[in-house]
Amino acid sequence: MKSFHIITFGCQMNEHDSERMTGILEARGYSSASRAGDADMVILNTCSIREKAEQKFFSELGRLKELKTARPDIKIAVAGCIAQQEGANILSRAPYVDMVFGPSDIARLSDMIDIRLSQSLPLIDTAGDPQYHLKRLPTSRTDRIKAWVSIMYGCDNFCSYCVVPYLRGRERSRLPKDIVNEVRELAQKGYKEVTLLGQNVNSYGKGLEEGSDFPMLLRLINDIPDIERIRFVTSHPRDLSHELIAAIRDLPKVCEALHLPVQSGSDKILNAMNRQYTREEYLNKVTELRRAVPEIALTTDIIVGFPGEMEQDFEMTMKLLEEVRYDNIFAFKYSKRPGTAALKLSGHVQDQVKEKRLTQVLALQKTITGENNKKYAGTIMEVLIDGYSKKGGKLAGRTRGNKVVNVDAPDTLIGSLVHVNITAAGVNSLSGMICE
Ligand code: 5AD
Ligand code: SF4
């Protein structure tokens, strides 16, 4: 029996794509090997969102050269976003690669392997499959309690820093009935939580029949018995509608947690980023959201050092963080990406300045998160226990607001919803005791 090993870089879409590749390979009779050195086939599922992600992949690929030299029969495949971006260029850097294919080519993985095994030349296929979003692929999930469900692929937004629309193509939504069937099957298998995935879930339904929009999809999934929690990523602030806010408020299974990437607090920068909202419009949406769902946990993405970002623009971002008081943020230094509009902008910021600004936003947010978390001490929170704590010795789970909670409890509670009396609240996690 042949074996495979997948190394995944990047976002949840990539993690989920790896689950699908695993499903296809297992259906083909391959078994999963825990180390690249033990496998007959190694797949690198790559990310190209920032230069750093790309560098990480190329150094991993460099390490695999030794393996290929020692065992020339091993097959090395490059999948995902860098594969889509670089295509045949990967072979000029690493001629020992056997296969290169993009994110929308995964459905043909088994056929591609057959072709590669029947010829001596490497196989490059990044053509994509226009019907990909209509296909149901075997999926071998890594978790037994929480599942990712793709609801759409691609992105139409063209934020000026972002490479994704060039790599994952235009927006294509899966059919509501296919999504509902998948979630029903997950519920039957005992899954308790689903996270709906898409680059911009708020615009779900473009190109589908009238009335197929994201709030409608949430209502359909909310009606599926035994699913306890529904989450979704990612939302574009421009498309956060009154209807979606009402759906978060009214649908009991939709968790009170929203990732709403703002990127910058300066209108000048938001405009240069082609984000299509102003600081004020964003803040108005946050106000409306909090009025409707007071306990909502808000998280965001920030880019520091975008071309043209002056000290006063950066200050606007810092002020925005103080005003919104997010539960958490993900912050990144602007990174030049091939083919994107921002490359051509003037005023590129020195790395030293980016680094300083990154340290500043992270420090500010750490204080805010610590202060925010304190308010949970002494309260009782609903927690879905999903495994063991990072430090060991305890179980861990998440609140509806997606905060990590560590508890002393027996293993039999993994997969259960429990109520926890929160006794301590740190920056990274809460801890407490299960209520009798
Ligand atoms: N440089 C830095 N950060 C980026 N992101 C996307 N593209 C870039 C880039 N070129 C960040 C954005 C996005 C998150 C997924 O990654 O903040 O929301
Ligand atoms: Fe995910 Fe974007 Fe990275 Fe591709 S480039 S793996 S879509 S984060």
C-alpha cells in the first residue's frame, strides 16, 4: 500500500483543502504517513498571502531535495496558492518536483497521479475546473467535533494588496442544497460545530437563484438538528448587511463572534487599499452590530506599513483599536505581492518602520484583550469542550465568542457543551470549573 504526507501552510481554506486531498488519497487506497521521510508521496499545500509564507514553503521544499536524492522514487507535489501563482517556475527552482497543481484542480488529484505515474515528465496542471464548486469530494477531517464547510470559492474584491483573487479566481457559490446536505451528514456523524468558509461569505449567493444569500443559508443551517454552533469566516465589512446582523441576533446557533477585517483606520489608506468603506462606515456597522448583539466578540485583521502610510495614518489605526476594543486582532506588516495594484503605489514604507508599528499595535491590543477578558472572571460561560489544553493536564474548549477556556474535567466530556464558572482570565485564555 502506498502512503502520503501533506504539509499545509496558510489559512483554513488550505487546511480544509488538505482534508479533501487526504479524502481523495485514502479513497485511492493510500494511507497517511506521519513523516515525510516515510511517505511515497509528499504534498506541500502552499500559501502565498505574504512573502514570509512563501519563504517558509521554499525552505521546506529545499529540505525535500535531500529526501528525493536519497529516494528518487518518492513523488513530490506542490499544491495550493504558490502552485497556482508560479506554475512551471517551481520546476526551474526545484527540478525534482513531480507535480504542480492549483486549489481548483484538487478534484482531479487521483487522475493527475495516474498520469504522473505513467510518464517520466513532471505534471503541471493549474487550469482549474470551472465546475469545482459543484463537486462533492471525499473529505477526511482532522477533527471529530468541529468541521469546516466551504460555501464559496474565490474572491471578486481586488483589495490592492491581495493576491487571492488572482490565485483563487472569481467568486463561485456552492448550491444551498449541497451545503445543507453536507452539514446534515456532519450532524449525523456527531459533529457539533460547523465553520462556513469563504473569502467573503457575506456575498454568498452571487450568481445563484433569487433569494439565495448568506442570511438565508444561515437560517437553513440553523434548522439542522444536532448542530449546536455555527461560525463563519471571512466577512467583508462592506457586505455586512442589516439582514446578516439580524440573522446573528435571531438565530440561536449562530455564535456571537465576528471576524471583521478593517485593515486600517485611515480613510486615505482604506481608499488606496480599495476596501470600499470608510472608517466612519465601518464604525457605524460595529455600532449597529453591538446594539443588536451586545455580547458579540469582534476580531479583525490589520496591515501596518501599507504604501503611503504616514505616522498620522498609523495613529488613526491605533485610535480605531482603542475605540472598537476588539477581542483580538491579527496584525501583519504589508508585504509586496506579485501582480497586485499596491506594488505600483509610491511611498513604500521601510521595514524598520513596519516592524515598529507592528510591535505597537500588538502591544496595544494585548492590553485591550487582557482588560476585556477580565470581565469574564466570575461569570458562567457555555463551552464546547473540544480537546486537551495546550499545556496539558486539562481539557480545553471554546466559548460562543471563540475564547479558549481550560477546565479540569474527565475526557468523557470531549464533544460536550458544558457551563463553566470562569475563575481566571488571562490574555490568551480563560480557565474555570464546570458547574454542577
Ligand atoms: N501583506 C500583508 N498582509 C496581507 N494580508 C493580505 N494580503 C497581505 C499583504 N500583501 C492580510 C490581510 C488579510 C489577511 C488574511 O492577511 O489583513 O485580511
Ligand atoms: Fe489562503 Fe490566501 Fe494563503 Fe491562499 S494565499 S492559502 S487563500 S491565505
